[in-house]
Amino acid sequence: MLIPGENRDVRSLQLTRSRLAALLSLGAGSATLLLGVGLVTLSHLPGHLPGVGPTTHLAAENERLRGELGRVEGRVETLSLELDRLLDREEELRLAADLPPVPVEVQAVGVGGPGSLDDAVEISSDRVLNNRVRDVSTSLDMLLRRSDLVASSFEDARAAIAANHARLEATPSIWPTSGFLSSTFSMHRRHPLFNEVRPHYGIDISARRGNPIVATAGGRVMEAGWKSGHGNYVEIDHGEGLVTTYSHCSRLLVKAGQRVERGDAVALVGSTGFSIAPHVHYEVHEKGRPVDPLKYIFPDAIAD
């Protein structure tokens, strides 16, 4: 009996056992059909039904990995070529820095050796793909070792060039004034005033009175004043154990403690002290010992 609401008429339905069995059979068949359709649909989705969906998904993932790996392999090849060019420049730089070539046994550190994934978990069930990943890892590991080697070598060359630059800056390599060489360095020279043989620890450059006298290298003024026998006198410490002195000046242009560069005017030519004509008595001391200034002066390097 069917009893609807809202005071509607009551309806009755009579079923025989055979009709009830038929309806139940139809319902069960419909449910089975719907379940089959659902399973077929799920089989096309990734991550469902082992042997169908996951396999398709894994194949697609491996294909994506192959594409990414191909791009990485291309970048590794490019980096390797760039590093080869740097290695060529590294040899040139070491030559310019007067450094010996990198020893063969040190170069061997940057070549060969296992990659960083030798003991790693496989990222794919595809053996060929895993081998390619290992090859790329080995190449990257080698590139890192070679780049560290090149960086270290470049730093050695930079330090050597910087040291050479400092040494050259400290080298008194130009004439202190324009003029002509009137007396050379000698351990046995007859003094023009005292008429006796005594050492002459520098060179004399005859020049016009008032000509500028310049620092022959960069350094710091240690003395600037009157000194017995030398008259107006300048002493400059250039570092690297090198000191220069300038004597018989008519006027001083610097003070003690002042920093000067090569070519800076420090005094004017004169004839003060034990001198018979305008000139510069110029000395170079190497680690406290007087040496011939001509050892350092470039022949054509004349101060303006």
C-alpha cells in the first residue's frame, strides 16, 4: 500500500512472487553494469588499477626526464668548452705572472674520478636513463674539481702579479731630473772639493738650477731638510727594501711623512752643501746598502 501525504487517496499495488523476483534480478543486473562502467573509467586514470594506469604515467614521467636530462647534458657540454678556454687563459696568465705551470699530478685531480651518484638510489626503473644521469653527475663532479683548480691557479697568478706590481711601483726606474750624467757610482773616486779618494755612493746629474727633481718611484718621504754635506736633502722609502736620496737641492717641495708617487716633484735643483755647481747627487739603497742607481734606471726614462 502507498500512502501519500496531503490527504491524497491511498493506492495499493499487488506483486506476485515471480514479479518480485524479476524486479530484484533487474536491479542486481543494473548495479553490476554500473560497477563495470565505473571500473573501466577508473582504469584510464593515473595511479589506479596496477598494471594499467601507473605504467602509462611512469612512461610519461620517464619521457619528461629524458627531455630535461638532454637539456642538462647540453649545458654540461657548453660549460666544459668554456672551462677549456679558461684553462688556456690560465696558462697565459701564469706565464705573465712568471709562475711555473700547474704540476701534472695536480692537474690530474680535476680529471676522472667517480660521480656523486654512484651510491645513490636509482631515480627511474629505466636502466638507460639511470646510466645517463650517472654520466652527467660524473661530468659535473669533474667540472667542479677543474673549476676549483682553475680558480686556485687564477688566485695564485693574481697574487703574484699584485706582488710584481708592488715591486715595480717601488723600483726607482726613472732619472730624477733632466740633465746629463757628470759622475758615476764608484767606491774609489777623487772628491772634487777635498781632492782625495773616497767612495761615491751615488750618481751626479748636472742640470739647470731650479729644474724639478722628481721621486723615481712611489713611496713615503722619511726626511726632508738640511743634512751636513748634502745641503737640502730628501730621503724616500719605497718599500721592498729600497730607499732613494736627493741632495744639494735649492728648495724642498715635500715634508717628512708625505706620500709621493713616481714622477711627483720633491725638490728643485741647486748647489747647497758640498757642491761646486748645480746638480743632483742621487743615491739608491737596497736593504741598507748603497748600490749603483744605473742598475735600476731605464735608459729612456727621463723626468720632464
